[in-house]
Amino acid sequence: MSFSKAKRLELYTLQRPQEVLLVRLENAGEPDQIMIFKGFSSSLMQATNFDPDVPLISESAIIFAIDRLVSPYIPNNPQYLQQGLTWEQMEEILEAMNI
């Protein structure tokens, strides 16, 4: 079974609830930052669709960087585990976890 990028990242956070992902990307020409925690995605820059089945990260989105942070996320004191991962680097982690 093949999952979308968004679904794979959400599954990652379900398996690692002690982490939050912050994804910096461009979606349909618009810059965005998506926070993913415990299987849910939320945009920090755009309105988030109320329907959780509508992915915030399209398959054509350009992912610039993914940060892994300690949960709970505290905006004025973020605790990074890794910063600036490329999609390819994150994909290696996902594949090692069979996601």
C-alpha cells in the first residue's frame, strides 16, 4: 500500500507521539508551514481545512525542510531533535520504520 507524503508524515507522528514535525514547503505556489502531531496536520500560515481527509501537503508540494522537535512544542522555546531534513532524508527514516 502506498501512502501520500502527508499521510506518511502523519503516521510517523502516530508512532512517535513524543515528537512534532514542522514542515516548511511550497504548496501550489504558496509558502506554508505545516505542524504535524499525533497524526494531525495543521497549517501555521494558511486556513486549515476542517476535513482531516483533505491533505495539507499535496503530492506536488515542494518540501524545503522538515524539523523534528520534542513534544510538547513550545514556540518560544523549541527543542529540536533534527533541523532542516530534506524530504529524501525523512523518507529514509520513514522507510526504516516501514511507513
